[in-house]
Amino acid sequence: MIKISPSVLACDFSKLGEEVARVEDGGADLLHLDVMDGIFVPNITFGAPIISAIRKKSALFFDVHLMITTPARYIDDFVKAGADLITIHYESCDNHIEVLKAIRAAGVKASISIKPATPAFILEPLLEYVDMVLVMTVEPGFGGQAFIPETMDSVRTVAQMIQQKGLNVDIEVDGGITPETIKIAYDAGARVFVAGSSVFKAPDAADAIAALRRAVE
Ligand code: DX5
Ligand code: ZN
């Protein structure tokens, strides 16, 4: 069973509510929300107030990807805004276990992400504190970039570590996911797929989501 998580970063923000409804009706399993602070990544997007506003309009599982420095400061805000899962970046703080525990203590699923150049083995001591690992398949910061095939080594390493420990942890990939690249990531062990451009820039979101599923099933 795979899950598709359309990223609103690629949507038409002038009609955010309708855009979310378009992918919700189109068969999305999760909604991916990219929070960027202009410091951890060279781009600024949106924060908790926007997520809180769409929470009122959508029943989708909110997959919140925090690309912000010192994420501990904002966990409560994103929990209150309606996050169902919060991903923090390994490179964004030192107190990973503390932050991941705080996320779970708030009743929300916890996840950790690595950028393409970060070695996957460093996640080993953190796996028991997460429900998901997000392996970035592009450099975080912008939508519409090309999938980096070398990141599949990280997906395979994470899959192996999870299996060795007998844990139930999902692997998500994010960046450049299309009907072509989804198969490569699936074969490496990913089961949750973020798709921004390939879903929101398509004329029909339902067709685009179906095409992603068809590519692996
Ligand atoms: C990049 C973001 C991604 C982005 C993916 O920093 O984390 O979620 O929206 O967009 P596409 O699918 O267009 O590469
Ligand atoms: Zn993302």
C-alpha cells in the first residue's frame, strides 16, 4: 500500500481552499505542507495560521514538513494548527530525541528528514522515536526540481536499518516525484510519496494521482 501526499507548494495559492479540495476529491492520502523560514532553506512559505485555516476545510491527514531552524520553538503551534504528522530536519537542531518525543507527546506522529548530502546511518539511534523517515530526493527549498537518483542509497540504508530493528516506520520521499521516478523510489523501499508539481500542475489532479499509483501497482 502506497500513500500519495500532494504538496501545496505547487498549487495556486490565490485559491488555496479549492486547490486542497481538488486533491482531496482526487484521491490524495495525505496533504504535504512545506513550512520554510528563509534561514534553514533560502525560501519562505507559510506557517501555522495558514495550516489552521485549511484545517477547517479539509479532513485529509496533514503531513507537515518543517524546514525551519530550532523547530522545538514551534511544535505546539503546528499541533494546534492541526498537524497529524510533523517532520523535523536532522540538520536543523541538536536535540532530536527531545523534539521527537514532544511531538509524540502531543498526540501527533513524528518524523525526521535528511537532506540529500546527509548520511542516512546517522538516523539509526533516532528510529525508535519516529513513525516516518523523510528522505529528501531534492535539495529542500523549492518545488519543481529534478529527482536526485543517488538519494536512493539513503532510502535503501534506512529501509535496512528499520528492518534490522524490527520497527514499523514508513519511508517518505520528497522532490521530483513523477510517474517515472516513483517506481525507482518504490523499488528502493519508499511507500509515502510527496508530489507537488506532478499533481498540482497537471490539468486533472485525480488523473495525476492515479497515474502515480499505476506506476507502482
Ligand atoms: C521542497 C519541498 C517539496 C516540494 C516538492 O523543499 O519539500 O515538498 O514541494 O515539489 P515537487 O514535487 O514539485 O518536486
Ligand atoms: Zn516537503
